[in-house]
Amino acid sequence: MNLELTPVQTVACCSPLSREPLSASEAEGIAPLLKALADPVRLRLMSLVASHEGGEACVCDLNGAFDLSQPTISHHLKILHGAGLLEREKRGVWVYYRARTDALANLAALIGGQSR
Amino acid sequence: MNLELTPVQTVACCSPLSREPLSASEAEGIAPLLKALADPVRLRLMSLVASHEGGEACVCDLNGAFDLSQPTISHHLKILHGAGLLEREKRGVWVYYRARTDALANLAALIGGQSR
DNA sequence: TTAAGACATAGATGAGTGTAAATATTTAGG
DNA sequence: CCTAAATATTTACACTCATCTATGTCTTAA
């Protein structure tokens, strides 16, 4: 149970990019989230997980979608997880990832300023 | 007058991240936009420009906000401009940048899926 | 206990990136 | 013209990053 606000949440509700200048520390908190998303493989991973049935996907479902080695996919998943964009759950031999749609929505609200 | 759709616009209208898996080429088109935003300095630059009165800011307004050299700021502005997130207009000795709020909104719609 | 499969970690490497110093370009004034 | 000011470009460098190979850990099944 994590009740702390992510760097995005502390700002997204009332201070989108265009409303007032981001402080240096706010920017340093948000940039890593964007950085995590700013890779073609990770964008596709997020999309694959988020659009997968049940809202979650096993790593075994993901590896086959790329022409990359298994450790590379694992590496990208770790980055997305570390940024708080993916949840991780181990069930038996398999590991399932689930998209943090709240984090995505907050990011979107910050950037676009008009999401709900 | 540029009537072509940006990589984001081709997708944002009906295919947010969570709706269906992003294709490799879509992801490769969108990632550079996120990459451009995924830096604390560039995030603050975007925010400074977007929230500045008149929706635009002179480079002279921006340089002072950072503890960085003028060429470094110029470099970041070039990246944001190259990604299509900032418009550039020279007036006399000064160069004014303006935020492409449409591009930001499209990005937000793609990520969050619910903006309008 | 052994073996096999799913996933993660470690180490190495080549490509990319943020920054500064030096220099160039453009514009307005004298 | 010449100079000064605003901004961009070039070059160089330290650092980060995406990727692979090799290896480790954990879980299930035989």
C-alpha cells in the first residue's frame, strides 16, 4: 500500500506545463518518467501490457513481440517498473506486468493539461 | 504551412496506448517526441515558454532561468524545435519561441487516452 | 535431487547525450 | 563600415544507455 504521491501527482492536478513554470525539482522528478517512456521498445511494451486482456501480460507474452534478446526485454521492463509505470507480480514461474494507468493519466494531465 | 500530420496525430485520435498495441513504426515516431521532453532542462524550457505571457518567450528570457551556458540552452531549444514542440520566430535581434500546444495535447491524448 | 524452464543480473561494448569553450552569424546603431 | 549584442554552430569530452553474451536464481516436475 503506497500512499505517497508520485512526482507527477504532486503537480498534475493543478499545474500543467502551460499554467506556470515548472520548478527545477519538479522537472527533475518528472523527467525520469518521460525518459522511461521515451524509447520505442518501452513504448511498445507499455502498450502491449496496457492493451492486453485483463490489463496484464506475462513476460512470456512480451518476449516474442520483439526481435530482441530476453535480457534486453527484461532490462526495459525493469526500467518501466522502476519508474512506477508498470506493476510487477510473480505467479508461479511467470511474472506478470500491469500498467499503472493512473501514472499514465497523471503524466498526460501534466503534459496536455486537459485530461480528466 | 505544414499540413502533414505529426507521428502523434496519426495515432492519438483513436488509438491511445491502452487501446491496442503500438506498432514498431508508430513507436519509433512517437519516442523522439518523448525523448525531447524527457530532460529536466527541456521540461522547464517548455513550461517557461508555454506559461509565459503571450504564449511565447524570447531566448533572453530563458537563459537567465538556468545555471547553464547560453549555448547549452540554445542546444536544448533546438532539440525541442526539431521535435516540433516549439515554434521559432526571429524578430530583430531576438528569437521568440512558442509552445506547440497542439503537439502537447496530442502526446497527452496518446499517453493518457482521455484528453479532449 | 536433478533437470528444465522462466526470468533476472552482471559485465562488456558501441552509440548517443548533456555540457562547456571557442567561434560564427545575424542584426541594430553609431 | 565598425562595433556590440543576441543567438547559433562546432568541437571535444565525460557520461549514460541499449544491447548482447554469459551466468545466476527460482520454481515446478519427474
